[in-house]
Amino acid sequence: MTDGPVNLNRVRKQRARAERQARADQNAARFGRTKAQKILEEAEADKARRTLDQHRREEK
């Protein structure tokens, strides 16, 4: 078992800190892009959309 008593407030605060850090990492991955990266991704998505539309069959 453990060596001594456990401070439950400290454990609770450490867990909350870890959760906040994990959420911050997710947000950094999702929103932490440069303007050039955002423009490039938007252009790639637009090109893919146009390519897909060109291959679409028209119904009679």
C-alpha cells in the first residue's frame, strides 16, 4: 500500500490540473494553426469538393 496518509485535496487538484492540460492540448491541436495552414487546408478541402462534384452523375 502507500507509505502514509494521502492528501485528498492534493489528489483532486492534481487530477483537475491533468484534465485541464489534456483539454488545452486538444484545443492547441484543433485551433493552434497558422493562417497559412488554415488557408492551405481550406483550399485542399475546396479542391476535393470540386473534384467530387465533377464526378457526380446527373439524374434524369
